[in-house]
Amino acid sequence: MNRNLETGKIVSIVFGPSKGKIGTIVDIIDQKRCLVDGPCGRQIINLKRIEPTKMKLEINKKIKSKGIHGKFLQKGILKSWYNTIKGKKLLKSTCVKKFSDFEKFKFMIGKKHFSKLIQLKK
């Protein structure tokens, strides 16, 4: 397990009810589970369900949930997360899920035209 997980590391949740949200590792319980807190809420989660990012917060083990939320706002973690490639893809997919059938159709047609334009330029 060489995933570079440590206390304070910002992680993205990739499976489960909090899929698509981010949080920070507050405590590592054992080799398979850790305590995560942040916009995803405070929860114990399996390490297979999270993906580490390059961002990190300086926290101690006994920090409360309110303190973590304050650090997220202070450091601008959410803003920097949504500026990453993975964050942008997540925003796009959540927007597309909210489309009606006709909006999905228009989106599909637009993608086809855009890809044709790119192929012509090459």
C-alpha cells in the first residue's frame, strides 16, 4: 500500500454515497480504513473508496469538524480542487446529469460538431 496517505492529505471520494466530494484524512484507523472529514462530512471510509490528491492541510489528530471546515475556507481548498482536471470533469458530469432529454440531445450534437471541427484543423 504505497499510496502516500497521511494525516491532513486531501482525498477525493470515488465510490459510495459521498462520491464526487472531497475531504481530508483526520486519522488513519488501520490498514484498510481512515477517518475523513470536510465537505463530505465526518465518516470512516475504506481506503479503496478514496483517491489522494496533491493537496495537504496542516492539522492535528484531535481537530474538530468545525476547525476543518474553517481551514477549507481559509486555504481555498474547494476553489483549487475545482480548478484541477478531475474537479472540472466532476463539475461537467454533475451539470450533464441535470439536463433534460432535449438538453442532452443538444449537448450530444454539439460535441459531434466540435469534434469534426477539431479533426478538420489537424
